[in-house]
Amino acid sequence: MKVKYYLFILTLGIFFTTACEALLPVSPTEDEVLDGTIAALNTAETAQHLRGDIAFTKVFTSVTGLGPIFVSNSCVSCHAGDGKGHPSASLIRFGQTDETGNQFLTMGGPQLQHQALIGFMPETLPLGASHSTFVAPINTGLGFLEAVSDADILALADPDDKDNDGISGVVNWIELPDFVKPMPNAISKDGKYIGRFGRKAGAYNLFNQAVNAYNQDMGIVSSFSPIDAYSGKESDPEVSNAEIADIVQYIQTLKAPIQRGAEMADIKMGKQLFMSIQCGACHQPSMKTNSSTIAGLSNKTFSPYTDLLMHDMGKVLDDNYTEGSAKTYEWRTTPLWGLGLAKNSQGGKYYLMHDGRAKSIEEAINLHGGESQKSKAKYTALSNTEKQQLLAFLESL
């Protein structure tokens, strides 16, 4: 009897375990999510990444330094799941239409803080300022882009279109803020350096980007950027240097997006079409990192589908706003990796291009002009089957 009893209990246990497992949600695979770390992090690097993850999700309040004017109250509110942002969390940059330097820095520029704590008034655009709306890009893989050498970026530039292909990518030469030091083997021109982050490549490195985000997005003063966005006066730090270092390392060590279904016939054909109509001339399929103090980023070949250069995108995308040496119609080539997962952080729908105006990948292609006009025409001339194969490839990234 005891044997039968134990067998009954064992069978019952197996039944309930199996039933419960069937009810549990299936964990997504690595290629279905953007969050995750690069390979080969050591113990100290992993610990710092985790601290940075906590800092990234921290919600600021008036007690912890938020505002009094701001765009958002946390990093994660604009980069859910480290993915692309939704237009509801977009930001507005403002300035002027030439490259003489932002003339509105003493009037709240370069970013509009459109929210405010109770008792304060949010900013409004100054008279005469041109402006552009930016939707937050994905965060993943940025450490790889930061580790590409200036020499490699310049090698891709062709400002005079010497190869006569109609594509003449240029770098955005920017002035470094006092708190940013040039990276090893940096290349300068007339005291300016190559910008590589932001829609118009207006930020030099991820440290530059993070400090700006604290100050301009959340109104958080640091020792690196001590001027309060509201008062215009120097204030005591509201975030520690260590926390900024943690969040920078967190972003640096986020994994690169992983392509899905790369060996499927339609996706392989789609990639061939992508290259044959010259999309890959700007959206470079392969880049290599330089040496890095983080082993997992050092001398790695990766596939971001960008050249980190500025390109003339035509009249439709001319927003009358400039940063650094970028013209109003020039935009940094957006990395395409992670494109197929963009909807996951955008409420189930696509909001593509710098301002989220494109509601599908095909609509984004059709908005291309300027240097990409020939490629758009070649895409239009594809058969319906070929278009679906090319779009399937882009969805796989």
C-alpha cells in the first residue's frame, strides 16, 4: 500500500508540475530582446553593469533633483527595454538654420524642457528659433559604435563624391564640452572632433551623451554639467560621478542586437537586394571596433548597418535645424540593427525616422531623398516579391 501511495503522490506531483509549467509564459530567446550584456564581462564589469541598470531605471522626483523643468523623469521612460522611444516621449531640439553655433543657448537651448514641477512654468520656443523633434533611438550596441576608430569613420567619408556614386557622407565636426576628453587616437580638425551619437551626431561619446541627458532631459545637475537648466546658474550636483560612470558603462556593455532567421532563403535574398540597390552604401553592414579597455568590445567585427556619417536626406526631411557642422538637411545614418524589434518598445507599432513620422519600414524608405534618391527609385522598381524579401530582411535585423 505504501508503494502505491508514494507512486500516487509522485504522479500527482509530476502532473501539477507539468500543468504549472504549461501555464508559465515562455521566456523570449536572446534574439527576441534587446536587453542583455556583451560577452566576456568580468566580475567587476558585471557588477558595474548591474549598478548602471538600476540607475537607468531610477525615477527622479523633486526630492531627488528632478527639474524644475524637464522632458522626462527617468532614462527608461524614453528607452523602454533599451529600445526605440515612442513619439509621446520625444524631445525637441532648437536653434538656428546655419552652422555658426547655437544662438539660443542663453534662452534655454538646445533642448526644450516642456514639462515642469508644480509652481513652475515649462519652457516655450523662443521667437525665431528653428526646431526639430527627435524620437529616442535604441540603446543596445552603442558600446561597439563608440569603439570604432575615427580613422575608420573618416575612411568611409566621401565629401567630394570621388567615386561618383551620388553618395557623399561627411562627418559632423563638433566642439567638445570642457568635461569631455578626446578618446585615444582621436582625430581633430581646427580644434573640433567627430560626433557620432544623436540624430545629427551632435554628441562625441556615451559619456557626453549621458551627462547631457541628465541635465537636458531630467534637469539633473552634475559636477560635469553644473549649470541648472532652469535658473542658468551653477548648482550643487544632484547625481554622483560614480552613478554617471555606472550608467555609461551599462550602455557601453549592452549587447548588439541579434539578427533572426539569417539563413532563411527570403531573408538572404532580401540582403542581396539591399546591397544591390546601394542601401548598404550608407547602412554599412560591417564595422570593426578598435582596442578597448573592455575586453568584450575590443577588436570585434559587428553588423550595425550604419556608417556613422551625415548624409543629405533631401527636402522632405530638411527640418531647418542644425548641430555642429551638420546642415539642416543632413542626418546621421541610423543603425538598422534592432529595427525588427522596434515595435516592442513603441506600443506595437512602428514610429521610424528621426521624428517618428514613418509608420512602416516601407514608408521610411519612401521618405528618403537627397543622396538616397537613387536607392529609393531602385526599391520602387523592384517586383512585389522582391520588395517583400527586402522588407523581410530588414524585419530580421
